[in-house]
Amino acid sequence: MSESDSVSTKVDRDLFYKLASDLSEERLQATVNLVTELSKLPGQSPEWNYVLSRLINGLSSSRNGARLGYGLCLTEAVFLALQNEVLPDISHYMQLLFTSLSKEAVKNGKEERGLIFGKLFGLQVLLNEPLFSHVFKTNDAKSGSQVLNLDFTLEYASALIDVATTKTWIRESALYTLYQAIEKLAPFFNSSATLDAILGLLEESHLTLTSEGLAIYIFLLHTCPTTKKLCSREGTQLQNAWKSGDPLKKGNLPLIANALKEANVSEESTLKQKAVWAPRLHFVWDVLLPAILRTGGENRNVSDKPVSKKRKKESHDKKQLIELPEFWKSVIDDSFFSEKASSERKYLGILVFEKALRLVPASELPDIFSTNLMRCLINQCGSPERNLHKISQKSLNTIVRVCQENPEKTATVLEAIAFGETGSIHFDKLTKSKTITNLLANKIFHSEHLLKVTEVLGHHLFKNDNEISTTRFAVDAVLHLIRAHKLQADVLWIEPCIDLLINLGFFQHQDPVETDENDLPTQSISTVAVERLYSVLADLLSAEKNPSKTCWPYLALKKVLSKKRDHQLINEIDAELISIFSAAEAELEKVKSKLSQDQSNLQLWALQLLFSVNLLEAYSGEADSVSVLEDLISFSELYEEKEDSSYAGFIEILLSLASQRKALLRKSSLMIWESFVGQVSSDDLSVLLDVLPARENKEGYINLFEGANEGEGSEGEIDEGELEAEEEEDDEEEEDDDDEDVEDASQDDESSYAEDELHDGGAGSIEKEATSALAKALNLPDSLVDDKGEVHFDDLSGTDDNDDEESEEDLDDEKMMQLDGQLSEIFKRRKEALSLIPTGNKRKKEVQESRENVIAFKHKVVDMLEVMARWAEAESKKEDFSDALEKILDTVVPLIECVRTTLDRPLAEKVSKLAKNKVTKLKVSGVKAAGRYDRDTIAGLLESVHQSMLSKKSGQFPNLFFSMCSSTSIFLAKLMIELDSSIETYLILTEIYHKSLNEWLKRGKFGVSMFTDFLNWLSLKKQQTAN
């Protein structure tokens, strides 16, 4: 034989090292090369024995990739060996495997571990194709089809069981391999004898009552259709440890619980319990949970079908199977989450819960939120120091994630954790999480899912045994639900939400309230419900960029009007007001009728909104809304008659709504204003603009809201004092400070003096009345009491002794008691009257509230002006927008005065932003007219702006003020040039700025930027004109 022939009879030894590589590509290539070389070897070559022995021994290697590479290659090598008859049959491979990996030469535990894993991998090799079909199946001579090789199957199962019983740590892996083999072979089982043989091996090795044995039993009896049908038809004759031979039959729950805990329940068992805990679930749960769920479904299906004699036995057998509720309570809740359960066991229980959460259908989810489980989650999530804090938090995140993936489960989960027997409305607070909040904010929701959540909340809103806190939680949850999904607003689910809040907020419940004490929380809940309704409607309005087809306040009002026919309102309507309500409702229906004919009419839509909001207010018990309704009726009638009437009253209505604290009223007023802003005249606009320069104190509050004339005189006196103080000051910084001090001091002094005088006068009047009443009670002559209420006791000396004796005789015990009561009543009334006189702290609080109210009112006016500025911006794109420009010019001076006089920085910044970003940014190029404003009147505006800048008092925020004035001046200058671009206009502008420059040199408080901005603009205009 030549040297080349001898070389070709051996495989490349380097390939064995590559088989153990950590790189999968290298292992795969080495396998291909080795199999290719093997296929070229003759069957009688001794190299076959070397390769098989080398591959088998390599399975015991501790290198990371060795078992993977050698196992992959061994599959192909054994298949080739069987085809080439190097191995007579597969049993010879089994013998070779166990001989090569025997424990006789084991020196230490590490080597023993390697050998045991080597045997397991050597057996797993047989489950890979094409080897699997070759060794486990044989051709039937009669039918010509493949049938199960039962003898080898039992031999293979016995080998795996031997490996499994060697050490506790290998049991799960070995028996999982057996489970995989049975899973692949089960469709070929053709008799119950085969089942008995497989299950008998488990019984002999005491593996029946283990997690692995349970998984195999459930698969064969309940999961695999072939074996399940086989068992139901022929039955199994094997006597095993399970009652009735089936682990899922009722009565086996304790055995299942013990099997899952790996607790020995048989005295004959020599099986050791697993000593190593793993933070993962056993594969039995992948089989057990679906099987339990299927039994429940089958039981329900059997119950739904009509029972016949043939089905009677089948129905009885299926009803004997364990269902989810009893399984979960006995096996999970009372075992994994009992008080004595270890942290490791609870950890596994939480993993089971997470798996069940994904598998269990929505209808059965409440069963898995059991008592001990919920207590464990709440306790563990509540403190970061708990052992299971992280896994518990993860489980809460899993709840939210599962509901996002399966939104149909959200309603059931919400009911379980918030309203269930084991849940709590304070779940988020107890667990320091946002689980319920995130469930309500599920972005995957569709209308049908939102409707289900609404139904859950509604069910718990009107429960008879509800606590106030539960009702309050449900009401708040409705608000959060709508707020999170307002962009998906749909009548399908929004209408039930509104219906719930209306029922609770506007109407009395059928159950009578027994005591006045219980009436208070009921009243508070109805108030909360009304507030939440207003918030809901406000959110729905804000979500709509344009008026929508559905006017939500109108829909809510229709609900109220419909229900009040059959239900009693909480706030009954007085008889004298019924006519006003009826007239308002009739007027609303007229508006609605016209709107249905012209849905694009924004004014009609706005009137519908305004009537709806105010009628809702009136039905909720707001007395002020009645007068608003009267004004609205009048305005609506004039609007219908198309009369060219003033909108001043209408603007005042909107202002009154805008000044309210309710978001619904504020937002609706702005939307309505946006619809009518184009109809408002410049004269009507003064209603808004007169608010901006108002003083931010109590007098300003009285002038704005109460229209009192008393404050006007005092305000004038204060202004005069301020002017005198300003004339006396020279230094710039001292002047501002002194102005403020003089103003504040004069206000405080005058206010304190007036209030002290009022206090003294009021107290004196009360004392006089009390003294007079005492004199009458004591039967003293009227002449003893003077005009000041003082008693002159010296005049009593003229009375004689006989009168004294008669008086003493008249005052018996009965009269003394009567006199005592009169005196007590007099002093009681005196005390109450004195308590009503405002004290110093109360007066300060009133002053502060007055200032805040005026500032807040100005904010609302500025919001309305912002709406008008946006409207003007849209109008500027048209050829003629002189009307819009005229209204914008009307706002210039009031806005500047507002910044100069205000004490509130946010308001000053807001006004400055409006002027610089909206008003002065209007495109005025090509403007031909500006309403009643021409070049000269705009020049007058410009001069007044400059005069404001040059005044001695620039306000609390001079930088904002001067910057705003400078921008406004350039805007007015541009507009003058657009209206008249003659050289005369330029000269007028330069003259105005030159005059201001001279005044600035004397007493100006601002920088030169105002003049440089004008010069830069003028230079640019000059270049453009030249070009």
C-alpha cells in the first residue's frame, strides 16, 4: 500500500479541535469537513471506531463549545455508521456511549459531572434528524407506513431515566429530553399498552409525583390529541400514584402541589429532593397551565350543550377535572404565597403569575389575583428593602405590558386590582407605582376597550355598599380615562362616561339618606362629580383644534334635560326661575335647528356651546348663571334678528366666564370669542381694553367687579399724590423706589384710615344698639339713654323709694328667669355683630385676594387678545384686512400701559410676548387702509408710545416695557410708510424720534437701542427706495 493510500484512510485530526471552538461558524465548517471525510472511508476501516470514540469522549469536555460541536458532528457520524453498517444497530451505539463514559475511572466530582452531561448529550443526539426517524421508526411490512420502534423507545427512555436518577441537578434536563422525545413520538402511539409501558418506567423509578412526571402525564393524557383520544377510548390499566390515574382529576390538588415543591409523598421513594434552586420556571408550567385552562373551557362547553344519554358519562368525567380557580388557590396561592413560604418560593410564584397573566383569558383573570399573591405584591413593592422588591415591580410592569399587548384584558385587570376583594383603590399608593394610572392610559385602546373600562367604573360608582372613597376613586378614574384618550373621543364610550357623571352629580339617588351626617359626603360626592364633568368637557373641547361636529357640553345638557323628567334634581329649580330656564332651552333649540342647516356657521356653534355651558351651570346650582342666561337670551334674539347691535354685553358675558376658575368656562369662553371676534367693533373692544390699565388693588377690584364709585375719588387722590412725589424726585433709582413707596404708603394709609374709621363707626353703632336694648330690658326710662347710647345713671336719683319697693316686689323668680334670657340674647347678638367687623389680618387677606383677582382677570383679557391677534394674522393674508388692523391698533396703548402699571411679572412677560411676537409681526406690506386710522392718527399713537417711555415712572419691569415700546414704535413706523410713502411721512417720523431723542437726553431712563433700531430700519428703507 502506498503512503498516499494510508493517509486517505484517516480523518484530519485538527478538525476535532475546531469542533470545540467557541465560534459557531467554525464548528459547523469542521462538522461538514469531518462528515465529508468520513463518508469516503470504507466500512471496515478502524478509523470509524476512532472517530466515534473521539466524538463520544468529547461530549464530556468542559469547554464551552465542545458539547455543541461534538454533538452536532456525532449525529451525522452515527447516521453514516448505521447506513454503512459500521454499527449493526442503534443499540450498539447506546452500548458504546455508556461504555466510553463509564464512571469507573472517575477521579473527582468535576469529571463525574462531565461524564453525566456527556451521556445526556449523547442521548440527545438521537433526537436530531435524520437520525431520529431512522432509529425510532420502522417500516410496517403490512401497511408500508412507518410505525414506532417500541423496543428502542423503551430502551432510550430507560437510559434517560437512569441518567436522571443519578444526580438531582441533572434530573430536570434529562427528563426534559425524555419529554421532548415523547412529544415527537406520541403521534405514533397506537395502543394504551405503549402508554402503560412509558408511564410504567416513571412509576418504577418513583418519578410519577415529580414536576417532570407531572408534565409527561399531562402531555399524554390531555395535550397530545392522539394519546388523549387513545386514553378516552381504551383507558389506561396502569396503577399509578395519581387518583383515578389522571393528575388533573379532582382530589389530586395536594399531590400536584407536593410534586411542584419536589416533596416526597411516597414512603417507598428513594428519590432525593433537588438541593439547588434556580431563578427560572420549570418546563412543567408550559404544559400544566394550558391544560388547566383547557379543562375549564371543556367543562363550560359541556355545560352549554344539551345533555343526552350518550354524553352524560362524558360530561360527568369532564366535570371531575380540576379548573383554574381551585387549582390557583390550592397550588399557587396557598403554596407559593403562604406566610411560611420562602422568598425563593415566592419568587417562582411571581414568575408563574406572569406566565399565567399572558395565558389566562380575560374572563378568568380575576381568579389569579388571589389574596396571598396580592398581599405579597403590595408588601414587596411597598419597600425597596424587601427581598423581592425588584421582581415585584417587574411583575407590575408585566401587568401593564400584557394589557398593552392584549387591551381586552385591561378592564378585568383594573376591576381585580382596584375593586376586587383582594384589590384596593389605593393600589398605586401602596405599591408606590403607577399601575392603575398606566392601565387607564393604555394607548392601544380602541373604542370597545374604553367602553368596557367605562362599564367597570360605572358598575362600582352606583353600588349600594360603596364607600365614599371608592366612589370618589371611580369618578376620578373616569376623568383620567377621558383625559388620556381625549384624542380618541368617540360618542360610543364618551357618552356613557358623561352619563355616569351626570347621574351622580345632578340627580338624587333612589336610596333615601337616613341621617344628615350621611348627607354631607353625598353632597360632596355630587359636587366632585360635577367638577369632574366640567373638567372632562374642558379636556374634550381643548382636544378639538376646530369646532367639532359633536358639541360635548350640548350632549351633556341633553342628558340632563332627558333625565330630569323621571329623576329628581339635587338642586331644585325655583318656580320663579322656571320661565328663564324654559326660555333659554327654547332659544338653544332654535340655535341648534339653524346650526343643523348650516354646520359651518361658527357663530351658531359658539352660541350653542355658550347656552349649553351656562344651562349646565344653572342646573348644577350656580346662581350667577341665571343672570347670564337672561343676557344670553337677549343677545341671541338680537343676533337672530340680524340687528347691527353692540357686542359689548356679549363680551362682558365672555369676560365673566373667562374670570371663573372652572377650566370649562375659561376654555369655552375663548372658543366662543374666537368665533365672534370678527363681528366685534372697535367700540365693543373697549370693554376688554379698559381692564388692562386697571389698578391692581382693592379699589381696582371694586371698580372692575362691583362698579363702586367710592373708589374713584380715592384713586384720583392717590394719583395726585404720586404726581407730586414724582415732581419732587430727581435721582433715577430713588425716583422709582420713592414712587412705589409713596403709592403703597398712600394706599395703605388711606385704606387703613378708612377701614379703621369704618371699624370704629361700626363698633360704636353696635354698642349703641346693645345699650339701648339693655335699657329696655331693664325697664329704664328712655330719657336716661342719650344719642350716643350712653346711660346717665345720675338721673335715677329723682325716683322715690316707693318705686324701688314696687320694682323689687315685681321681680319674682319667673321674671328674673325671663330677664336673664333677654340679657343673654342681647349679648349674643352683640358678639356676633362685632365678629363680622373685619380685623387687620382679614383686611390684609382681602387686599391680597383683590390684587390676585385683578391680575387673574387681566390674564384672561390678554388670552382673549391673543385669540384676536391670531385671527388678525389669518386676516392679514387677505387683500383687505383693514378691520382687523384697526382692532390691533386699538390694543397698542392699553397693552403698553398694562406692562407699565402691572405688579405681576408673568402678566408683564405675557403681554410683552404678545406685542413682540404677534402684534408687531403682522405683515403690513401693501396695506391700503387701517380703518379709522390714517397716517396722522398713527403718528399720534407713536407719540403717545414715546411719551410713555419718557415718563418718570416706567413700572416694575422697565426692560420689558422699553423693549416692547421700541418694537411697537418700529411697527407703527412701518405702517405709516405703507399708508403714505411720501417724503413728508419720513420727515414726520424723524421729527418724532428727534423730539424723543431730545427728551431722552434730559430724563430718559432707557438705552439708545430704540433710536439705533429706528436708524437701521430707516437706512434699510432708504436703500430699498434707491434701488
